[in-house]
Amino acid sequence: MIPFLDLKAAYHVLASELDEAVLRASRSGQYIGGAEVKNFEALYASYVGAKNCVGAGNGLDALILALRALDIGTNDEVIVPSHTYIATWLAVSAVGATLVPVEPASGRYVLDSFDIAPHITSRTRAIMPVHLYGIPVDIEGICSLARQHNLYVIEDAAQVHGATVNGRKIGSHGDAVVWSFYPGKNLGALGDGGAVTTNNDDLAQRIRMLANYGSEVKYYNLERGINSRLDPIQAAVLSVKLKYLDQWNMRRQEIAQRYQAAFAGLPLDLIDVPQHVSAVWHQYVVRTPKRDDLQTKLTRAGIETLIHYPVPPHLQQAYADLNVRIALPVATRYAKEVLSLPISPHLATDSVEKIITAVRRYFGG
Ligand SMILES: *Cc1c(COP(=O)(O)O)cnc(C)c1O
């Protein structure tokens, strides 16, 4: 069986370095904050080219912290993609703001400024683009649209560690750029983790304060904050894994190129990556109305696949009370048609070839 994602394999490749990092953090006696967290924050800020990086407990908290730190809440509208992981939506709901879901153009997976512009109203406060599947959005276009309308841009960058647009890394275009270090992400911890990167020093300081009980000086609380901090053991792990991120992303790109070339003639909708961006292929997604049958046949051939995502946010029970029951046909159709093939950096070349053969055979190729 070819597993969809073998996290154990990723651990074993770096086992001695990771074990050493975990031991160092364990022996430090500093179990909240401290040198390991500071060190990773500095490394990651420098890697993505941002002035500040503030660690958080996970990606969802980091999204909520960014929204709160920008004072977005009740009566504010926030533009989100209809086709995304539900965390993007949950963060907006958590601060009491109104979700304004926007569909990508048919056949595309991420939002463009053209998709977003018609949805801006006098109540819009922020745009939350999602760099889905490791494919960066046209962040320059979106930021310039936001500037014209005096809106914040909060990027959901949970799937795009290391990607670039016109040669510049994702990490400092928007007002706040939000990261998840969930184990399966391109840069994943051995547990939960998250962060916000930003060039805005005041914003970084407020996020750090909100993430730490609303406190800057112990036992003195300026605001009603939460407790959501990056764990020092996870920070130590992430500092090790960051060194390998580019190399691992390159392996993902190599596999994606091989898939793109091998599937080009098939009746499959492939992701079209614009020339000026470098995608980091968090997922390799194909689309076909025969999705369920293709998945069954691949499972029989010993290939594990996943669906990102089987139920779109607007059709989740969690949003059964969505005041406007909006029709979102693109997101609805994608949930029935998308299929993610294995693309981890540790996927062996013969497994890649086996997957290609099985997919081509399915379509009689
Ligand atoms: C993983 C993910 C998140 C949430 O991250 P957690 O660390 O799991 O809370 C948010 N948005 C997107 C698009 C994600 O893929």
C-alpha cells in the first residue's frame, strides 16, 4: 500500500537531529516561551522575509489572534474563499464578524482580485485569501485592491510555507500572514503549532499580548486575551525542520511536474500554476466527475488518496444556521470532484510511477 502521507518516514529521515532538539528543550527547564521559541521565531521571520514572527498554539488560533488584533468583529464583513479548509471560516465566526464567501473562477482553486472586487461593501474590513494546496494567490493584486478600499489583508498561509510570488516569499505581503505547523503541513511540528508573520511591529506586539492572556507583564492583563503559545519543544523541532523545507519543497515540485506531464492528455482537470509563482504543492489535486470511481480503483491498486475537502464549509452542519443560505456552486462541485494524490517529499520515485500508471490505466491511457 502506498500511504497518502507517511509522517513517520519524515521523522526517521531527521531522527537524530530531532531527538537532540527535543532533548535540548526538555533539559532546558524552560517549558513556556524562552530561547527555543525566540530562536524559531527569528529564523522563520527571516526565512519568509518578515520583520516579525509571533508563535501561537495552532493555525486556527493564529487566524483568530490576527483578526482580533486588527479589531475585526461584530458588524464587520470579511471576505473568505468558498473553497477552503473550514478553519478560515471558523476564525471569522469566532470573532463575531460576517462571512462573505467568494467563489474562485470555475476551474481555478484560489481567489483573484477580480473574483473579490464585486463583493466589497461599506462594511468590508478585511480580505482573507487562502493560498490553497501550496499554490499562492495573486497576492500583489489582492493587496492593491485592499489598499484602494482601505481593507486589511490577512493571508491564510497554512498550506504554503516557502512559496514565492514574483520571486518574493509569501510572509509579508498582507498585514498579517498566518501559518499552521500542524504535522502534515509542508513545515510541520510533532504536534500542534502556528504563527503570524507581519512587518507591522505594533500588530505583532498586540498579537503576542493577546496570545498570552492579554498580558505583557505577568499578572497584569491589558485585554481579555487567550492562552495560545508556540510550545518550546515544537519550536526546537521546527528549527530543525526549517533547514530542510526548501529541499523537501523541491522534491514536491519534482513529483508535481512528473504528474503534470504524465496526466496532460487525460480527461482530468489539473491545477494550472501561473508563471510568476513558485508553488510548493502542499497537495496535488486533480478533478474529475468520476472522482469516486477513480478513488475506489486507486484504493484497489494499493494507492491511498484523500479528498480536500469532502464537505465545503457552507454545507457543514456547523454552518446550518448561516443566515443567508448562499448558493456556492463551484465549492459544492469541487467537493464532489477533487482528489488528492500522494505527494510527500518522502514518496519514492517508484511509488510516483506506480501512481501514474494506475491513473493512466483508469482513463485507458
Ligand atoms: C491546517 C489549516 C489551518 C488550521 O491550522 P491548525 O494548525 O490545524 O489549526 C487553517 N487554514 C488552512 C487552509 C489549513 O490548511
